[in-house]
Amino acid sequence: MLYSLFKYLNEIDFPGAGMFEYITFRSAMAMILSLIISTVYGKRIIRILQKKQIGEVVRNLGLEGQMQKKGTPTMGGIIIILSIIVPVLLFARLDNIYIILMIVTTLWLGMIGFIDDYIKVFRGDKEGLKGTFKIVGQVGLGLIVGLTLYLSPDAVIREKASISEIGTKTEMVDEGFTKSGIQYMKDSKSTKTTIPFCKNNEFDYQSLVNFTGSYATPFAWMLFIIMTILIVTAVSNGANLTDGLDGLATGSSAIIGVTLGILAYVSGHYVYADYLNIMYIPHSGELVVFIAAFIGATIGFLWYNSYPAQVFMGDTGSLTLGGIIAVFAVIIHKELLIPILCGVFFVESLSVILQVSFFKYTKKKFGVGRRIFLMAPLHHHYQKKGYPEAKIVTRFWIIGILLAVITIVTLKIR
């Protein structure tokens, strides 16, 4: 909103209005406002949650300090969502297809999580929203994102091409000069994505379906959409499973957000993309404004969510954070980096899958179910071993930072 206003003011030479043309300035403003909303107004929202007696329902799992959390306000994800949406509406370009997708993602999964928390708190159903409905919602979002990236003329990548590949001058979007002559650029729809540790640093889904001949392109997009659905579902559920200790999911998401912001900035900046020899995605730089608000929201929420937590985000927050990370990575064509970047979420999810699968297998084979971990997800395993909660969270953050650094260096280590 403010971008359009200050663009008009800049046209009439209003002093300082030109600052809004810079993504870095608007990103900084978005982060500052997000921090203000999450810390100042977050406290007021927590008081409202306490007054409404919207407290956490806790099952006694025999974990140290667990029962002390009973009654702590939950549904704090509302604070995160407001702290993201308000700055984005004010400082981002709302005509940008990527920003629109991120707003839809935030509200879509926020609503699913809110319904889940509502059922748990107000209806006293510890199971919350049925898993089937959650999956349907996540699949629906993945379908919307995948189809939008396929159908929108604004969702393209810009590649170097020869004049013979371009065909006509009208299809050329840019040109520059190199030592060997003219360098032509062309926008194109693409199912390419960044793949870590490989020389060319790119993988095209179409290479998996080239055997279909002339149908390779539509089949490649079908494969891309299916992959998008799987990623959205997996990462949002992974974040949900990670949200079991004070500040664990919030801090991990902030670390991931910083990394995604760096990747979006270099991917949306032609000079940096060319220097790093990575995929250039026009207009994706605007996503830095969104992720700045995301980082501000998570850090601000951590003010109240760190140990001992004054508020829990609930599924309203955890599903939203995971979905934002997944869709953001898909948009900037970095979804194959998720197993590294979101390694904490990945391991937490894997621990649950292994625990349940092994228990069922041994029960069927031996009549008695056996466990790999003392308890799943993994953070509870370490709680059972006697590690203090704050120490577990801090060490998971450190691992998250290491994984974030590895993710960034994959752009050059091939």
C-alpha cells in the first residue's frame, strides 16, 4: 500500500519518497514494524488469551517440567500471523504474484491451524482437527501454489540464450555485452530447480519425463505440482512436530528465514545471480520484504516463547511457519535444499516415522512393540535422557545455524 503511495509522491518530487523504491529499505521497515507488533502488541494479545482462559491442554508424558506448562496461553500463532501480514500489506508490492502467494499461504494455513487449536481448546478434544482435513488443506494449498506458478505469466526465470533460441527480437527481454559479443536474455516458464553439490547446480524435472516426447513439458509441470504438494505437507507437519519445546520451532524458523532471505535476494538480483552462476528469477527480490517480516515476527514472538514460555504458538503458528518456509523455497526454486536447510524439521519428522514404523513392525513380528527412541519426536528423547529443556533447544539452534551455513555455501561448492 505504502509503496504505491510513495511511488506517486516520488513522481511529484516529494522529499524522501524515493526510498520506497529500494527493497532493502522496505525490508528493514517491515522487520522493524514486525518486531514492534510481535513484542508490544503481542503482550496485549497474550493478556486477552489469558483472560479468555485459552490455555494449553497438557497430557502427562512423564517429562520434566511438563505439567508446569498446563494453562499457558496457546494460539499465539495469531501474533506471528499479524506481525507478518500487516508489514507486508504496508511495505510490499501487492501486485507481485510471489507476494500474493505468500499472503495466501500465511492466511490459508493459519486458518487450518486456528481451527485445530479451537477444537482442542474450546471443545476439549485433544486430537483437534482430524488429520484428514489437515492433509486436504495442505494438499489444496500445494495445488494452488503449483498451478499458479505454472499458469501465471509473471512466474518465470530469466536465462541466457542465443538469438537463434530466442527466435525474434520481440521475445528478447534484455541484452548485455560480454567479451564474446552480445548476451541475450529471455524469460521462460521452467521446471528447473537448484540442486546442491552438483556442477551445473540445476535440475530439471522435465529430464525425468523426456521419454514422453512432445508431452514432456505438461508432464514435467504435473511432477512439479506433485512435488510442491509433498513439500508443503511435509515441511508444515515437520514444523508442527518440532513445536514441542519452548522456543524450538520459533528459533529454528527464524534461522531458516534468514537463509531464505539471502537466497531470495541473490536470486532476484541479476548481478549477484550472474556472479554466483545461479538461477535468476525476476521480481523474486520482493520476497525479501516478506521474509524480513517473517524474521521479525519469529524473533519478536521468541521474546515471549523462549524458556519458560509465556505463550505457545499452537498449530495456528507451527503449521503456518512450516507452510511459509515450504512455499517460499518452492517459489525461489530452492526446494531441493530443504532437507539440508530444514534439517531440524526433517530429523524430527523422521524420528516419528521410524518410531511408529518400528513399533508396528516389532509388534506384528514379536507380539510386543519395541522403540528406537525413548520417545518421539527426537527432542523428547533427549528430555527423557535428562537433558534440560533450554540446553536441548540451544543445541538444536546451533545445529540449525550450521545447516543454514551449509545451505548457503552449496551455491558455490559444486
